[in-house]
Amino acid sequence: MSENKKQTGANKAPKLPKKGDKKPFNLYWIYAIIGVVLLSQLLFSWNSALPAISPQEFRAMVEKSEVKQVLVINKESARIYLKSDAVGNYKDKLKSTTTGEGPSYGPHFKLNIGSPERFDEELADFSKKYDFKYEYRTEENWGRDALGWLIPIAVMVAIWLFIMRRMGGGAGGPGGQIFNIGKSKARLFDENENVKITFDDVAGQEEAKEEVKEIVDFLKNPKRYTDLGARIPKGALLIGSPGTGKTLLAKAVAGEAQVPFFSLSGSDFVEMFVGVGASRVRDLFKQAKEKSPSIIFIDEIDAIGRARGKNAMQGSNDERENTLNQLLTEMDGFGNNTGVIILAATNRADVLDKALLRPGRFDRQIIVDMPDLHGRKAIFKVHLKPLKKDDSLDVDLLARQTPGFSGADIANVCNEAALIAARNKKKQVTKQDFIDAVDRVVGGLEKKNKIITPSEKKTIAYHEAGHATVSWLLEHAHPLVKVTIVPRGQSLGAAWYLPEERQITTEEQLNHDICAALGGRAAEQIVFGKISTGALSDLEKVSKQVYGMIVYYGLNEKIGNVSYYDSSGQNEYSFQKSYSENTAQLIDQEISKYIEKAYQDTLTLLKANRDKLNTVAEQLLEKEVIFKEDMETIFGKRTFDRDIEREQEEKEIDERRSKEAEERKIKKEKAAADEKENANPRVKPENNASSAGEEQKKSSENGKAVKNVENNSATSENVTPSEKKD
């Protein structure tokens, strides 16, 4: 532990300036001021401060014999020198003249020459008549001439620097200069920039969290594992659907690890210049090694980790492949990467290169699944903490009504519920707000002003009544929650179900789901004798489901027990199917045959229950929304509902998981106690202080050496806080 701390302290990063700190004085301001002063001196001569006079005033001065000398400069202007006794006549005009030799000596005035030839003639006549001297002089302003060609060059250089900065895009350092484009864009989180997210903020992914906790423990207590000869894992890959909490887990690691944490996205390596991605990979690992032990987190690694050789049109020297090759080399090359652990996240694990997934690079692949019922409860509890909610709010009910929701979806539901409650000027968020929020997230915004004719409304009512009737009468169809004909989003009506969380699905269950989806169109045909375009989403769902049954799951007699599913994703870029044209034709026929049979079964079921179908449709036209209780009034209670059985199973699961969590907590406390005892072996426990005193007293009376009294409790083995349970 001490060696680890020393190593960490030796490689500490320099402290970054905080927001409240004063910025140091920039010397460039001094250079700029000096440049402005020199420029003004060059552009504007000292002669520019002289007061100007008109030709009439000059003639008046000459006629009064006040002019002593005239100096003509470049035949453009003339400097007028007055006689000493005449200076007092122009005190008001000469107050601001402080340059040159002073007001007493001159020059005193300047005269802009219009026509040089005419002015020369007048000057010669005046000099003869009034006896004063005049002289012609040529002066060169080299500063002005130099700036004439320096300024265009400076403008071109400034434009070039601006374009290069923009092309760099902020890569690798302040200003995003072109020379730093090969630098890593990783953001560093260390003791100077703490992340407030901890493992307590991550819920619903207990197994994945335990795996990640183990990596954090590796970094905090490496000696515990290295003493046993264990090797710290090189990397861990987080795999899961969008919104399941992969990035949140990484943030929790950054908040808990207490080691330098480099975070960046896979797209940060991609650039328009060849070789930049590989250069950034090298720079990233260089920084990580300097601050080891450290963690590198690459989000959306599929941006650079796609399988090589799939883009044949671009050639073998693809920039993405170069970046991937450099990453593979850095992760498991001849170099020494001790103390650097790599975390990565992706939702496209099927497209990743096999070399990236092998042990030695990503030793662990942590699956971050969609949360189950227990996980959704935990996630709801996390997101409900900041809300002012009603005390009667049932979290179990919310978890049941959101099957298939990810952590991001649940966070969105909680936020939408708070917005709805605030919109209705409520003081607390109630159950109804959450129900409306679920409807809003799943179905879309309610469209109250949508114009629907009475005939269309009747068709929609019977369509949704068909869905509700079939799903209520079939055993394996999903339990119904409510039916509505209120337009939401793209749909004109909807039947809301509470899907069972199945791990495997039988052919009979799939068949009942298909029949329930076809119930809307079947009801239209029975009641009106014609069908409409309202079953578009139903037909799309059914077609995909039957295609999966036949092509992927082998649930067809003619196709047989064959699966054409490609789990590796290698055929994604292929223009050819994995089966022949004859097989494709047979698949199309079987799909059509299966759907038509299911449709006929649905028609038969609805015809047998036509009176109940009419009742459901009439109530929908009257109320617009009917619930499970209304369906029980019409049909009676479902005899094959397994609510009681399911509740008992879920209760047992909750009890088992709470027991496992308690056991893990106890083991963690024991491990911490053992570690403390090993660090301080001579410190005696309090519970044995009295017995130790008595022992010392007895031994002193007998003249024997005093022995240390050990703790009577059994010493447990070193157990990691993240011990896995079968």
C-alpha cells in the first residue's frame, strides 16, 4: 500500500487553475503597447502636431513681415518660422505646440501646398519683397514604406493561423493548434477534479456493478492479489443496449477509484488527417503510464474497433484500421502497461474486431442488460429521491407498468411526471402523473384537437376493441392494462399491455401474441365488411415476428431446424443472403401462410364473442378510455391470470437478493476488519481490554513475562467486497 501511494504521489499532475484564481499577467500586452507606440511614431511625424494655416493667413503674415523662414518639405507642405517679436501675436494658436525646438524658435505653423508651381512663384516674389529665407528639403518616411508591404503579409499570416486553428478543432491543447493535432483529447479526472457520482447512484445492475467494483478494488489494494500471483486484468468491456447505464458505471468508477481517470469517446481518435488516430492512441497511453495506476475509459469503442477488412472499397490502408492496430499494440504489445486498466463501452459488440475481444486485451466482458422488475424498483428509488412525491406512491406498481424500460427511460419518466405535476400546479407528484408520463414517453403527446369524423372514430373503437377482446380471451397473450381511442403521436388509438418478463418463449405464446396483434383488422372485417390502413404497425410487427420464428428460431416444419441468424454481425455489410433463392421463396410462402392461418383463427374467435366485442367498442366510444376493471365487468375475471403466482415468485426473488446483499455487506466489513488488523497487529481489541489487564496482573505477580492477548474471534480470510454468488 505504501509503495502504491508513493508511486501515485510521485506522478501527481500539476494543479490546474480553478475558476476563482486570478490569471497571470500576459507579457504580450506590453509588446502590443510598444508596437502601437512605434507604429504611431512611424505613421505620424512630429510635424503633424503643428497648427495649420490657410494660404490667405500665410500671405497676411508675409505682408506684415512676421515670417522669418519657410521650409518646403517634399513639395507637399511648408513649415513656417516666425520672427521672435511676432510669436506673441499668435499665443492662442501656439499653446498646443510643444514639439520641435519650442514656440520661440519654431517651426510654428504648417501650410499644405495645393499647386507646387504656383506656390514656388509666390514664394520667390515674397522673399524678394519682404526679405525672408526659403529652402526645399526632401524627407523619407521609411516606416510608412515598410508598413506598405509588411501589413499585407501580416494579414495573410493571421488568416493562415486562424484557418489552422479551426482545422485543429481544439485537438490536444489550448487553442487547438495544428501542431498539437496528434495529442490525445482525453479528459483527466483526478484529485483536482472530483466526480461526485458513486456506486450508490448506480441501481438495477447489481451483477455488473460487482464486476466493476472488483476492478476498483484491484487498484486500491493491488498487493492483496499480487501476493497470490494473480494478474490484474488489462481491460473490461461493458456491453449493453443504449440507456442501460454503461457510461454511468464508468463515471462511478471515476468517482470511486481515487486514481487518475482518462475519459474520451471513440470518435475522438477519428480525424481527417492520416495517422492522427494512431498518434492520439500513443499519446493517451503515454499519459496513462506516467500517472499509473490509472484507468482509461473509451466510450462507444465501436467507432474505431470495427472488424477489419470489411470496407474493401476504401483499401487496406484505412485510417480506422491504423488506429485499431495501434490500440491493439498498446493494449497487449511488447511494452509494459502495468497499472493501466482500460474500460470500454459499446452497444454494438457484434461488429467489434475479434482481436480486440480476446483475453489479454479485454479480459472481461460485462453484460449490462435491461433491468428486470427488481432492477426497475431500485432505479425508480434512485430517481424518486429528488422529487416531492406523494407518500402513497407505489414504487412496485411503477416498476410493473414499465417493462422493457432502460435506466434512461425511467429517468425520463420521472422527469416527465414532475413536469406534468408542475404544469397542473400541484404541490406533489402523484400516481396519475406517473401514469400520464408513461403514456407520454411510450405513445407520444396527446392530440386533443385532431379532427376525426364519427365514422373514423367508430372504426378506431372497433379496431382497439378487437385487440382488447382477443388478448383477453387468449391464455398466453400479454395481460391488458387499458384501451384508449385518444390520439397520441402517430397512433389514433392504443391497447396497453403489461408484458410478462419471459426468458424463453414458446411457439404457442408467440402465436397468441400474433393473434392479438391481428385482432384489430379482424374486428374491422367482421363489423364493417371492409378493412382499413389503420393496421400498418400491427402488420409490421407481425411480419417481423413470423420472419424471426421461421428464419431465426427454426419454428417451421418445411424450413426445419435451421437458423440463419448471424450473431457475429459479419453479414451486415454483405449484399447476399445466407440462404438460396429457392429457400427465400419458400420462407416468403411460409410467412404468408402462417399469418393467414393466425388471421382466420382470430376471425373465428371474434365471431364467437361478437356481443362482447360490441360492448367493448360501445364503452370506448362513450368513455374513450377503459381499464382492466371494465374488461373484468364485461368478460369476467381471467381464469388463467397468474398474478398471485407471479407476485409470490417476485417476493421470493426480492428476499433472496436482499439476503445476498446482506451477506456481501458482512463479508466486506470482515475484509476491512482483517485488513486493519493486519496493518496494526499490536493494537488490542476493546472487548478484550479487561481480560488483558487481568492476565498482565497475574503474570506480574508470578514474575513471568507478559504476553500479548489476542482477539478470541476467528480470523476470516481476505475476501473481496465483490465476491460473486452462484
